[in-house]
Amino acid sequence: MVKAVLGDEEHLKAFEETLASPSSPPCQAQVGLVVGKLSSSSDRALVYALLPTPLTDAAAPACSLRAAPKSKPSKGGGKAPSSSDASLDFDVEWIAEHARQVSRMLLGGMSVMGAYVWASEASFKATSPAVLSQVIRAICQACYGSASGVRLLVHISYSPRRWACRICEVASGSLRPCDFKYSKLLASLQTFRCTYNFEIRLTSVQAEPFKKIILKAISHLTEEVQNARALVDGQLFSEEMNISTEDPHQVDFLVPFKNAVPVEECSLEGVAGLIRFIGSVSALAYLGPKESISEAISDLKADIVTSLKSRLDIILDEADDGPATAEVEKSPSQKATQVIFHELREPYSFSFPRRVLIPWLSGTYVCDYLQQPETAEDAVDRFKEVIGALETAVERSSILEPESAAAACSVLESFWDMVPGSGSGGQGGSSKLKDSHSIQKDDSSKGQGGLNFSIVAALIVLLVALIAGLLFTGSAGYPI
């Protein structure tokens, strides 16, 4: 249960000054995302940064003031409506889409924790709590696929100037106040890195769509990662271990041997093909003060899995957004998502987007994913659009590319590649079966010939032995 919220003093105060600066465009209301961490080992929430939601495709703000409805003045000369009675109006879908894209770019130990609102005290109070909780619920659904848990709603009031934080129970929509304090957070984070190599093999059955098959592979990988033991700076992790303050820390995962094969993979009934999901994922996690090392290890494991899911989402998004044109003009993602497994007659391989790391605040990084034709400059453009421009420009040389061009690859092999004696090629199924039978027939005839030769040789050896025995016996019966 979250009882207190700590915000990074340096960044949040600088952000507030930017909002209130006379040189900034006048803004009566603004909405954005709260990025930080809900610590599992304490009752605190850590706020690292606030990210303004960009303008919509129609160049409209995601948050605006809605004028109060005009009412007829009472006979007693009641109070006339004023601009201070205006409530806040949100473009919920646009805010949720921004949250989804930001969540995809965050590394282990960081997440979208809710929303902030820059507005006057009167406008915020005039807004229904149901409207505010609807924004939080949409963010939670877009980032985590469920409307549960607790998130933050931060109100920055400019009239009067002050901060207020509320805890939102996503399921019920209730808002309750909590303490908000400043602290030095980003400067005290410790970095944990790992490179995880994997190879998952599993069968696919007919009528399984592309997304379901890849999610099944990721699910198998998730189980493998969760059961892995960790080496931290070369030492086997234990709850009692202490690490140095040097940064970053290297983590390696030891995967146990597989003692059993899942039941679904022991039978070839209904099998359409074989999937080899192979690659290498570079993962990062950040550990805050007063947090245990086990949290960093858990965050690294989660980062590996969420990274692969994000890459799958990118492939599916590109396939959906691409034009429905001729086969030649289709993108690799479109071709991959339209593979029909039981019709494959030769292996089909496609690569996942690879992760790049972009420098962010106080030595931390966020990430982006590059498709085959994209470059680091494309990642910088998306970073500026989704995260927001920094005070200093991002240099191309500062972007880290820890993964190779084929960071994760999926190879889809047809059913015929699983049948003994059949090779990969463009032949039809009947001809492959015919070739398989002929190969078996040739092998059988060769085996039969080898067997006959062995029998004849054995008989000759036996005959020679008998003759030698008779000669020896005869010579022994007649003394010289």
C-alpha cells in the first residue's frame, strides 16, 4: 500500500519552472505522464520524470478547459459563472496511446505510474473525480492490459502554486490524498545490465495465428527466465550478498537443464510445423535507494520478457498500418504475420526489431527498436516525439547499440522438415513422400545386401574351421 510519494527534486523543480516560465507558450491546462517506480519492498512510490503528452494529429492539446454551462441568474442576483468554474476536458484515447508508446521505451525498474495535470486549483476541483479516474484507468489498460492496481495522479497548481498527489485505486476509481516529498533519486540509481541468449523450440498446430504462436514461444521463454539463477558481478546471488557501489553491475543468468518436455510437444498429432525462436536480448534495470538486489534481478527478468513483447507489438502494428497492396510491396512484418504454417514447404525466417539505448536523465537510458531499414536517427526522432526534447541534443555517437542486427529471430519450418528422410525445398507434399519412400527402399536394399554378405562370410569361416579340425584330428591318430 502506497503511503508516500518521493519525487526527484532536481528534475521536477526544473520542470515546474519550465511550465511557469514567461517564455513558454501560455497554457491554462496540460496533461502528461508520471514515470517512476512503485517499489515492491516499501510503501513508497518514486517519481523520476513528468512527460507532457504531445499535441494530437489535429494539432489540439490533449487537455483543455471546458466552459461551465451558462445558467439563468436567480432573482436574488446570484453569482454569475466565471472562467474559474471551467472543468478539465481530456482526450483519453490520445493520452492512452502516448502512455503505450512511452511504456514501450522504458527499461527495467521504470514504468508509467499515472498522470499529472497542470491547471488552476479551481479548474481541478470543478472536474469530476470520475473523469480524472477515467484517464488513469485508460493509461493502466494501455500499458498493462488490465484495469487494476494503484496509480498516481499529480496535480500541479499554478494558482496558487503548489503540488498535490493522489493515489488512484484503478478498479474502483477512488482518489485519496498522500504525502509528496522531494528527494535525490535519479543520481542515486544503480544500473544492472545483462545479455540473455536463448533458443526456444516448439511445435505449431494448424489454424494457429501468427501472434498466438509467437506469444506461445515468449511464454516458454518467460518460464525459462523465471527459473534462472543469477550471477551478480560473477558471484551467485543470495539474499545476504553485498555489492559494491561501482556502476554498472553485470548480471548473468544460469538456466537449469530441462528435465521434461511439455506434453503438447511429445505428440505430432495436428502439427503444422516447427518454430525455432532464437536470439540475444540486452536488458537493463535501475535500482533505487533502500531497494534489495532481488528487485533488480526481478526487473531484469521482466525487462527481457517485456522487450520481446514490445518487439512483437511493433511487428503487428506495422503489419496493420501497412498498405494492402501486391505481395511485392508488402513489408517484412506483413509477410511474416500472413504466413500459413501448414502450407509451408521450406523454412521461413524473419528478424525482430533490435533494441538501441538512448541517453536520458542523469546518466539513465531509455530504449527504442529499429526495424531492418531504420537507423539511429529514426530512433532519435521518435524519442523527441514521444519522450520530449532535452536541453542538450542527443548525439548519434551517444546512442548505444548492444544488440546485433539479428537480435531475435524466428524460424518457421514446415511439417516436412520434421519428417525423417525429407529435405527442405519447394517440392509438393506428395513428391516429398515419394522421395522419402524411395530413400527408405534404397536403404533397405543396401541393408539386405550387407546382411547376405555377412552370412556367406560366416559360413566360409565355419567351413574352414571344420576342415582344419579334421586335418588336425587325423594327423593326431597316426603316429609317425
